[in-house]
Amino acid sequence: MERKIRLAKWEDFEIEVFIKSTWDIPSSREINDWCYNYDAHRTGEIPMLGSEYLAHLRHNGFPSPLMDWTSSPYVAAYFAFSKALAEKAVAIFIYCEWPDGFKLASNAEPQIRTLGPYVKTHRRHFLQKSRYTVCGQFESQDDPAQSQWRFMSHQTFFERRIGPNIDGLTQDALWKITIPGSERGKVMDYLNQYNINAFSLFDNEESLMEMLANQEIGFGA
């Protein structure tokens, strides 16, 4: 365990040197204290440890427990259609945590918590109007001192649910909209007219080349 912790700290150092930034990385003791505190994840009053760093990792392709969303339907459409195939439908998911303004929770069930939008993290967070969710399950043990939070997949959370209604409340509502992939060219051209494209969302040289290629050659079907 100590070796893994030292390795993780060294990797943090490498990232900080490369991007010329520093992160408030919690210690192992702080992480343990947070994991054993039921109210830490349930109420949201205690900030999730390392959330800004996890968001940065998420935007750069490193595994993170955060699910990345956007408040913009146009940005969501871009990500849905950017790699779409004509013969396959694409899906856009819409999530609302508190449709009725408040939410119930149980330590016997997994829970989803939202993070953002005010997060000091990667610039793509602002370009893409990002929001995040994290899913956790508080695993109760015979010894209460050993009960703790564990990350769970969002897919597992929604698959385990019987329906959106819990004790008469609608919460953690999820809608799925499917659109034919053959509409890719129309959608991408429309979004580009409003400057929603690879370069505006990723802001690097590769995305600039992708944007220029699409403008000159076309988005295709």
C-alpha cells in the first residue's frame, strides 16, 4: 500500500510539472476519514476530496469516478454525433437530480451526487460547460466503524433502480433520446455555424486540424 501511495504522489508531481499547476491532493488519512463519514457524500455539505483534480483527469482521458455532463444541449449534440456512424443511432442522455427540488437518500442504496459548475480545473471544463456526477454506495458492516463509501458505476445505479419514483418523489430522472446517425452531417454543420466544433471545445492543435478538415472537406454522412 505504501508503495502504491508513493507512486501516486510521483505521478501527481509529473502532472503538476507538465501543466505548471498545483493541486490540493488529500492525504491517505483525509481520504479514509472522508470515506468512513456517511454524511460526507450524502448531504454534499462536505466537499468531495480532490474533485478538481479528478475533473482535470477526466478531461484528459485518465480514469476518474466522475461522469462528465454538459449544461449545453449543443455541446451534448456535438459529442453524440462527432464519431457517429450512419448505420447506427446515437443517444443523448438528459439527467435531472432534483426535479421536485429535494431528494431522499438511504444508506442501503447507491446515491448520485452532482458537482459543479464552479470548479477550478481544466480549461475544457468551461469551454464545454461541464457538470459532473459521482455515484457511491455506503457499505454497512457489522462493525459500524468499518462501514464506508465506495464508488459505483452510474450504469449499475440506473440498472438497479425499479423506477424514478421513491416514496412519491421523482429524483435522479434520466431520459434517453435516440437520433439516426445518418443525420451527422446536418447536425455537425449546424453546430459549426454556432462555433460548436472540435477546436472550440478542445482548444489544441489536433482539434484545430480536425475543424479545418471538416470545414474544407465536409463532415460526411
